Amino acid sequence: MRRYETMIIVDPDLSDEQREPLLERIEETISARDGVLVMFDNWGNQKLSYEVRKKARGHYVRIDYCGEGELVAELERTFRIDDRVMKFMTVLLEENVDPEKIKAEISAAESPETPAEETAEGETSEEEAKAEAGETEEASEETAEAETSEEEEE
């Protein structure tokens, strides 16, 4: 399985109600072709660097997903047929991606708590203990240096 990123520019004159069926169809196509949707990033209306179909603005959508070449071919076929899509571009991000690892990353990103945050208030984590130990070592080194400099002055 490979990981892809597709950018599409949708007609900015469409309302949200007209745009939603297109975005839902993309999600359905990915799931129907045994793909994994990693991220669906809706950037909104942006100014284009040059006019496309006599329009100076476009609604940008970035889709990050995993799948096979057949999935990409089907999505691009859909984009070519649909008049709501003004431009699209698909880029291969990674080859030989483990879909289970990607799903684990997605679930980890969605869960707000991390193991480091789950330590009890009275306990200190290993990093905090090392930081405190480092601070005490620095303080003892400074006092040792001060004592040696005082001895040298006498």
C-alpha cells in the first residue's frame, strides 16, 4: 500500500451544500477501494496565482490517504468528470506503508492524553528527575569552582 496526497481546487462559487456531496463521494471512494483516509484538510477559499476557468479564487482541499494505484485512478477519473473540480494534483508520499501503523498514528493523534501526562501529581517523571539532578550537579560544580578560586586568592 502506498501513501498519497491529493490537492483539489473546487469552484469557489459553490455553497457548502453543493460542495459537501463531492467531498463525501471522495471519502466513500477511498473506503470502497480499501483505502485509509489519513487526513481531510479543508483550506477554504484562496487566491489563485493565475486564473483557472476565468476565476481568480478557488476552494482548496488537501486529502492525505493510503491506497493502491486503482484508487488514485478512480479518484482522478472522478475529478476529470466532475465540473465542480477546477484542478487537481496527486503526489506519492511514501511507498510500502503499513496501514495498521497509519491507523495507530491517527488514533494517537485523536486521543488528547499522552502517557507522560498520566503520571500522578506526587510522582516525578524520569525526565523531570534527570533535569533536577542536572540542576543540582551544576550548582555543586559552581560552588566547588567558587571555593577553589577563594583558596587561590588567599
